[in-house]
Amino acid sequence: MENECKVVALQTPFDKRRVQCVGVNFVKYLETIHYGESGNLSNTSSEEKISDSQTEFSVDVNYLRSLDPKEWKDQDHYAVLGLKHLRNAATEDDIKRAYRRIVLKHHPDKRKAQGEEIRQDDDYFTCIIRAYEILSVPAKRRSYDSVDPEFDDTLPTQQQVEKDFYGVLSKQFELNKRWSEKKKVPPFGDDTSDRATVEKFYDFWYNFQSWREYSYLDEEDKDKGQDREERRWIEKQNKQIRAKRKKEESARIRALVDLAYNNDPRIVRFKKEDKERKLAAKRAKQTEAQAKKAEEERAIREAELAKQKAEEAEQKRIEAIQKEREAIKRALKKEKKIFRDTLKSNDYYATDDKERIKHMEGIDKICEMLKTMELQELNKNLAANGREAFVKALEETEIKLEEERRALFSNTKSSNNSSASTKSSNKKALWTLENIQLLIKAVNLFPAGTVQRWEVVANFLNQHATNLGDLKFTAKDVLNKTKDMQHSDFSKSDLKAQTNQNAFESFEKNKKELKVVDKSDISVNDENTGNILVNGNNKINGHTGNGESTAPKEKASPPQKEEKSAAVEAKAWTKEEQSLLEQAIKTYPVSTADRWDRIAECIPGRTKKECLKRVKELVDQIIYSSSYETVVDFTRDYDSIRQALGKVEHFDKTCLETVLHAINNRFQSTWGIQNYCQLIVVSDCGIGIGQNSVTNMIMARQRGMPPIDPFPFQYPSNVIFMCLGDMTDIVFTTGTSLYQQLLDHSKQKGQLFTPPAIEKPDKDNPSLTIPVVEAMFQTMCEKNYQPFTAVLKCGSYSKLNSNIIIWPPPLPHVAKDIFGVETTRFISRQIEICGYLSLSDIGSPMTISRHLILPKSGNDDKNSSGRSINEFEKLETDIRNFYSKMDGISMETDENGASSAQSSGSSDANKESVCVLLHGALKIENVAALTLLSENWFGFIYSYADSKKKSNLMLTVLAPGSDVVPWLGDLRYLGTMDDALPGESLSFPVKPTEKRSYSQNIVGGCWIRQAGLQSDVQKVLRHAKKLPEKTQHFYKELNRIKRAALSLGFIELLEGLAIILEREIALLPPNANPDCALQLKHSALELRKMINQDFKTMIVALPTKYNQIQ
């Protein structure tokens, strides 16, 4: 058994592996195949090395001999090296081997040795060297491949695409993907491709990034420039041409993608599926709504039916009851008649007249006391027994009546006693906080010594008190209440102070969550009070504070003690504890030693620390200031604003109404009422107390008679409230709702922004952080501060166009015709300059709004790839822009750190300079540019200097129409004298030379600038009020305005000024000189006469006895 051997063959699967042949033996094998003999490849000559590529490289000798070295840019470099069939697919190794091979065969020395004639000046070997120099350098080869003459840039036609969509376009995209910077290009796919594949394909090509560039086609080489300036000029021209061709290439690729997308049957199918899905969802929703509506209608019908049945059943029950009552009433009436007839027929069972009267009186008593059955039984007894039965019935009736009288008397007595006690308790309930305040007011109004003082006070309370009902205050009630209030006060203070203390209790009940902690004049002997809390919560003005307390910190206590202390601090104050606290504070003055220890001893269950906190709360609840402070005036210096914001306190108690009125006064004094104001109020939504509270402002507006409008803005305004606080705090949420109500009632186009609510904010996850506030302000800016961008066209030359920003964005103009139909017009994004007018010729036209014009710069925060650049890259870009600004080239940095010139940057630089040049020209020449804002809608652009002497480019928007400036005529036909035809009457007031000085002699230079004309008119009125001392100055200024208005053709100004002067007569103060009224009336009459007079005519003063004019 030991020598036996068994062989078992197991069938296993084959494992395929790729093996690369290497080694000396393999080289010999290759030599045998190629050369038919054994040998070492390394021993062959260089010519033999190249011979193995005969099948790969094919050189056209005739093409080489036809080349001109001077036209080397027009030659096919791949064909020169014999790589025409490979072209851009050729590797660097292929280019090197092809170059070595062609050099060995076509070198001039080699050809000369073979007897070929060599031309030294224009030999084609120079073209071979040029081709290798281009293709061996990757950057130069890429520039040549970008303009490969063998590549077809034409796009397929619509007919070709419709005929064979997948065949034609798949070939096109396959050819064009060679230009992609990204190597992984999504496939075009076929008709079976899913939605994700198709969307990925089009997303790639719509965001296609091409490496194709056109530096190979540069007309001039910058290295040929003789100096630096010439080289830079050449480089500038080349880059402009490259950018244009690059833009055309992008447009070609986009046109190809659009052609594919618009004709793609898969896109059509996807859109159809989306539409069907939306329609199905819509139908399902409609079906659900119809079913729900049908169910509701069915429920309503069933409810109505059930209600109708119930009503019918109730009606039947009522009718049955009524029938039963009618039957009982008829039976009772019948029995009464029988009873009366029986008595009457028996002479009332009386023996004499006195008894007869007594029995007749008893008939009614018996009829009223007895019921139907009892009366029927009595009638039977009368028929049987006669007089005995009647007398017995009468006696029983008298007994019942006597018992009822006694019962009624006892009930009346008890009710009188109870009513007296109830009345006294009701009188006590009438002394509410409002009635106590009325009592204090009445006591102050009717002091001691007033005749029947307490009766007068009681009548005052009965007239003004609320919820009195049938009760009335008497003099005794008022006197007793006053004495009770005085005796309950330990410090013997007046009634007003006592009621103010009670007001704290009422305020705590109504506004329990409003807790403000601040410094107060309270003597504190305990130094280790720690961080003072409000009812156990570290909230300041209704918000959670993260700052550390300035008071000394307490020593750390065990956790059990801290929990116990927190539970005690969270305990609310009762009414009895509040009363004890108030009495204890009055009992122990500030000079008392260990004052707070003694106060705490008077209040069971309260510590000294809790008493101190409670007093601070009550003191701060009535502190609400109406003062405010202007930290920074109107400015564009953002650094000063940032510095001032850092010094603002964390919270204050400023009255919202006072601040809004102060802002309105400051804005009107600086900008007038024709400008748009956007106000941002950053607040913690404190509502305040008293008359200045937000609640009182809302109630005043609801009543329709607010004493002072909290939003007094007469100009277009937008108020934005930035509410910073904890959304889980009920005080803050209440304040935000009140602020929103205030905006709604004021009819302001305002907004209110609040931080997002967090379910469980804690120390690690607070509800109000810096990122949250930044997000709030970012949202606010996105909604309210989107700039209005436009293009300012300064003629037909494209480089004189400039991208601008108009701020604030112009509002749409809404106009109504005679039928009340509203028409809304918008300013165009293309603003065209029509011409230039002197500022003195424009005068003071009626305007809609004024705006600031700013040049729009390019996007400096992102590079060409869309990636945000850091500070160092931005600094590098700024340096390049500085050195290239004179050439109009803006350099940007790409992802690889290389700089590239963008046409957008160049154009932006030019546009900025044009905008700045326009600003300077308008300022120096003292002219304004007439601009076309929309169809038949004009405006003026001019230079304006603010209070900081900073000059700005301003846009004044006129009312729509071409005839809105009467003294200029139709703005569409303005021109120079050379444009006028012989005998043509121009609408523009062409003025003689001697008039020119009058129109230019306006204070401030022109009336189009803000407050220019107003300033001149106010100067005339100031002189008028000081007549007769300022008579000469008054008429000097008046004549100057008159001459300027006549030279402009602004005759409406004279009529308006005359009306103003006549109105001033009625507004003169009582102590004004009579000469003021006389001169104002005289000047108004003369102004109206001057409308048709020569501009040289002067208005002279009226001689009166009050002046010295002869």
C-alpha cells in the first residue's frame, strides 16, 4: 500500500493574464521579424532605426519643396513632419522620432552630398525646424492645435439634424470634445438614455470650458517691438483680437448645444412626461377638492335636514302644550263663569248688604287662588250645600292669603339684610385701580376748603368711573376710602405715592414677562449679591444676556444647594408678600443698619437677595426715557459708522415714537420731502409702558385720533425693523407682534425681520448669535438693497457706454388719466444722453425723484473659473490692473495662478473711466446732460456737491412727457442755432448776448440743484420781514430773480412768487411794520405786470411814510 500512487486530475477554470514581453531574447526576435536576420538592434545605424517607422510617417517631398520659409505660419506642421494622419493624436515621442527621421533624410548637407541643389536663403529645411519648434513645445503646439486648418468649425443645418439627429450631432460633439479642459466628457447617448444621463450631458456642454486659444493667429509679434511701450501696445492689440475670437468660439459651442437641445427627442419626451405628471397631480388635486366639497355639502345637507326635523318636533311639542293650556284656560274660564253665575243667582249667599260686599270681594280672591279642579269641586259643593260651602271656601282662601303675606314679609326682611351686606361688598369691589386713580385725581382737583368737597369728589367719580352699574359713590364712601388709604401707609405719604406702589402690582399682573434690570438708587449692604437675576432668569430687557456680571461672583456652592436656590428664586411674588415688602421698605429707611436683613425678616419665606431683586424690578419697570442721541449724522464714511456702533450700549429705554419723529425732522432738514427714505430700526422690541408705549400708539391709531402720528413721514419711506432677541421669550414675541401691528396700522411699506426660532436654546446652542444676525441682515439687504443697473450711452461709439448703478432704485411712475385708469411706467435699462444744457438755462423744473449714479465695476471677487479668490490673489489682480489700466486691460487670475486678460475687464475699465470723465466734464463746464430715460420720458444728469464737499453724479427724473419744462419747450426738438431753418420759430428760448449774464447770476449756480430756488425765495422773504430797514436788499433780490426768470422764459415763477408774497401778508406777526404789508402787496402787483414787460424793467419800492424813499 505504501508504494501505490494515485493521480487525480481536477478540471480548473483558466486564469487570463496580460504579459509584457521584455528581455534580450525578445529584442532578437523582433530583429528577426523586421530584418530577417539575427542581431542586436543597438548595433544598427541611425538610418536603420528610423526605417522601422516607414509605415507610420509619410513625408510628401513635393509639399516640402513648395514651402516658403517666410510663410511658415501658413504651413501644415504635421504634414511637414509626416504626421498628417495623426495630427493632434500624435505623441511627443512620435514628433521626436518623425523629426529625427526627416532630419536624417532632408538635412541640407545630406541632400548636397547626394547632388541636390541647395538654396541657402529659402530652403525648406527651415520650415521643418519651425514645425518642430512649434510642435515640441506644449504651449505652442496647443496654440497651433487651436487653429488646426483640418478642423471644421461649421455646424450642421436644421434639415440635417432633423434627418439624422443622433448620427449628425453625436459626430459633432465627438469632434468638439477635443477642446474640453476636462478629460471625462459625458457621452451623447441614444434614444434609450435615461434622464440623468441626458441632463448630465447638457449640463456639461452648457458649462463647457474650452482650452482653445488663438495666439497663433497674432498678426504681430510683440518681441519685434523696439521698446517696452511698443511691445505693450502690440500685446494689447493681440489680446483684444484673441478675446473676440474666443467669444465667437463660445458662441459657436453654445449654438451647437442649443441646436441639440431644441431638437432632442429625449428632451421633448421628458418635458411631455413632466407636463403629464403635473396635469395628473393637478387632476388628482381637483378630484380630491371636489370629493371634499361634495362631502362637506352632504354633511351640510344632513345637518340641515336634522335641524329641520328637530325644529318640526319642537314646533309640534309647543303646539301641543299650547293646545293643552288653551283647554285648561277654557275649562277654568267656564268654571269661573259657573261660579260667578251661581253666586249671583243666590245673591252671593248674603244676609245683609255688608256681607254681600264682603262676599263680592271674596269672589275674585277665590277665582285667583283656586285652580280648575278645585274650582270645579267648589261648584259641586255650592250646588249641594249652598251658603255653607261658599263661606267655608272664603275662610280657607283668607287663611292662605294670610300665610302668603307672612312668608312674603319674612322673605323681604331677610332680602333687605342680605342686600345691605351685598351692597357694602359691591362698594368694596368698586374700588379698582382705575377708580382709585380717579379718586387721587379728584382729591388733587378739589383741595381742602372746597365747598361740600366730598360730595363734589363723589359726583366726579360717578361721572368718570367705569363698571359702576346701578351703584353710586357717596360722600361717605369717598371719605372712608381716603382715610383707609392714609392709615394703611406707614410713612404717612400722600395718596399718589401709595397708588403708584399699587400700580407695580397691576403692572406685574398684566405684563408679567417684562423684566428689566438696571442700576437703581437702592442701598445695598451685601457685597456678595452676585449676578442679579430677574425671577430666576438671566434676562435683560426680555433677552438672554451672555455678558459677565460686573459684581463680585459668589463662591461655588454644592449642586443641591444651587438647585434649591434656583427653585426658590423662580417662586413668584404673591399679593400679600408684595404688600409686606412695600411696608417694610417704608418702615426701614436707607439709613437703617442691616436694612435688607430686617426687610427680609418681615416677609416669611423670602431671602434678602430675593427682596433686593424684587425692588430693582419694580424700580426699573417705570423707567422709560424719551431722550435720544444722534451718534452719527448722514454720511458715506462707513468706518465712522462702525466705530460708533461699537460704542452703543447693549440696551436702552428710548421711546420709539420720539426717535421716529427726531429722524423725520433730521431727514427733512437735510434732504427735503421729495426724496425716498429707507429707515432701519434695530431693536429688542421693548414695548414700554405709559403713553409712550407701543401698545398706546396702536390703540391711538385704532381710535382714529392719534395725538401725534408715530410715522410722520410725508415723503416716500420704508421702515424696516430688525428685531434681535430670543424667539422663545414671550416678551420678545409679544413685542414683535405689536411692532408688526404698528406697521400695519401705519400703512408703511415696512418689513419686520426676526431670528429663526430654536426649540431648546442653551448655552452651547444660543438662539441669538453673530451668524444669525449676519444672516438676518443679509436677507434684509437681498430684499431691499438690490441695485438698479443700467447702461449709460454717450453716443454711438460702443466704448463711450458705461455700466452704472442708480441708487436708490427709481420707483415706477403711476399716473391716472381723466377716466381714472392707472398707467405704470418704468425707467429703461438703456439711458441715452441726448445733449447738454447749461445749468442756468434749466432753472427749477418739477421733478419726481433724485438719484445717485455710481459706475459699476467688474466682479473682482471671483476669477475666470468662478472660484472665489483670496486676499493675496485679489491684491495681485489689483496690481496687474494698475499697470495695465492705461491699456484698458483687466487681468484676472485663473486656478493655476496664470494671468489672463478678459474682455469684460477691459470694457469695464473703459466704462468706468467714461463715467468719471462725464462727471468731471459736467462739473467743470457747469452743464447738465439731458437724458432719455424711456420713451418720451426725460431727465437731467448733473454734478452735485454734498455738505462734505464731495462731488457726486446725480440724476433728476422729470415727469413723463416732452413738454414738462415750459420755458425749454419740447425736449425732443432742442438744438443749437445752427440747426434752425430760416424763419423757423424755435421753442427753445434763444437769448441775446446781453441777457446771458442775468440767467447765470443765480445764487448757487443753478436752480436744478436741491434747495437752489427755495434758498433764493427764502432770502427774499427774510428781507421782507425786516422792512423798511431791508428795503434795498429786498428789491435787489426780487429784481435778480425776476430777470433770471424772464431770461429763462420761466414766467410761471413770477406768478408763483406773487402768490407767495400775498400769502406772506396774512402771516406777518402783529408787531411787524405796516410797511411790510404795503411793499409785499406792491411787489406782487408789479411782478404780475412784468410778465409781458422787458427784462430790463426794474421793480422799484413804493414810497410810504414809513421809509425814506422820495
